[in-house]
Amino acid sequence: MTAVRRLAYAALGLAFVQIVFGAIVRITGSGMGCGDQWPKCNGEWFPPHHRIDLIIEISHRYIALALSITVVALVILALSRRRSPEVSGSGGVLRPSALSGLLVVTAALLGAVTVKLGLNPFVIAAHLTVAMALLASLAVATFRAGGLGGRRDAAGLRPVMDAAGLKTHRAARIAVGLALVTLVMGALTANLPDAASSCGGFPWCRTINSGGTGLGVQIAHRVVAFLLFGHLWGMAAAIPRRGEPPAIVMAARVAFGAAVVQVLVAAAMLEMQFPPVVRSLHQAVGTFVWLAIVVLALHASRAARSAAMVVQQRVAA
């Protein structure tokens, strides 16, 4: 499984870089650096790199190509080892790898649609949603291949899933849902006209610079983000008291710590008026928060599944 795990890690890393670089493309206004053409750039496969917006946009496409090749290689490797119990089946690497292959194709097609429609905000939000789903599916593949703490021996898990363990499992799933809504609303806030600048100040709007849909989306993004922050805070405080395995405790603390950093970055971004490239840090940390929450949910789900198997064995006995 070492080769599968390393390839899954490589794909996961490229997916993370691709999402962050997408924010740089948006913030620097380079989304149309190659014109309205895809996959060619201004009518050429290898255009001269004489403009910064073209360099940024085509670099984004090069990373996407590298990610696609790596994901395809992961799928092929998983298929070649499908007879292994760690690869096939409901808990194996093959299914999330295959899903990643489907999602990377979908993301590429949405990227083309985004360019053809002149950076439509809703298509951009859909593109980001698919990209985050791809990141999550690659995290699942990496975890099942033994990465992200997945190699840890199951002996440390609860023998039976009690009420506290069920709460953790349920809370982790809620965190995933809140995080996804936060990301989608954040994408709309960043791309709808006047939405990003509609609300001045942090954490509340000290000034209202524009109204309408943009302001509503901005406020909704903040409300859901703070709900997520409070939820992660509660999980980080409650999980250690429930006697959960160390991996789940650590995952909860990492997710909450990342959320704290994200709030600080958001505050500094709004209050200190960061330059455009530095503002991409907000997307980078937000992407890490999403990844940390997915890993937390994976650990909680594994504990629940392990406990369910123990219960079934006891009933059968």
C-alpha cells in the first residue's frame, strides 16, 4: 500500500495547491488571461509568457493538468491492485480513487464552462464546490491507504460505540455540512459584484457600502462561518472529556485551531486591507479548515464503523 499511499498524498497535495492557486487567479484578475479559449490559451497550446495575467492563468491550468495525471495514475494503480482487501470493498481505496477521477473530469469541464461564460459567479462557486469535493475524496483515499492517521492500529478505538461516541460522529458530520455551506457562500461573496466590499468591518458591519443580494450573501457567509467556528469550539472542548481516542481528539483540536487562524486572517484582511496576493491566504487557510474537518469526520466514522462491527460480532456469537 506504500505506493498507493504516496500517490494519494501527491494527488491530495496538488489538489490543495490547485484550489489555492485558483484564488490567486481570481484575486489578481487573471481569470481571462488566456481569453475565452479552453484548453488552448489565446489560440495556442504553448503561448509566449509575456503577460503576468497569462502566466498566472496558464500556471493554474498546468497544475490542473498535473493533478489530473496524478489522479488517473492513482485510479490505474488502485485498479491494478483491486484484489487486495485494502483496495477493494466499501472500506478500500478504489472507490474514493474512482470518485476522484470522476470529479477531476467534472472540475476540468466546469473550468472550461467558467472561461466560456466569462467568469459567471455561480459557475465559479460550482467549480469550487467540485474542487472541494475532489479534495475530500482524495483525503478519503489517502486515509484508507494509511495516510492522515489511517495507519493507526484500531486497538485504541472504543470497543462499543456509546452515546458520547455517537455524538462525536454526528457532530463531525454536521461540521462537514457547515464547512461546505461556508465555502460555497464564501465563493459567492468573493465573486458576486460588490458582495466582498458590501460590508465594512469585522466581525459586524460597521459600514454598509452596498445593499441587495451581495450584502445578503456576505452576511450569510459570516453567520454560517461563526456557526461553524462555535461548533468546532464545542467539539474541541467536549471530545477530550468523552474519552475519545487520541487521534479524534487531535483531529478536533487541529480543525478548531485552523478555524481560529482563519478568523484572524479574515479580520486582518478586512481591517488592514491586505494586498491582493496576501488575501489568497484566506482561501488557503479556509481550504485547510475544510481538509481538517474531513479528516476529523473520517476518524469519527472509522470509530463508529469499528464499534458497529464489534457489536455485530457479539450478536452473532
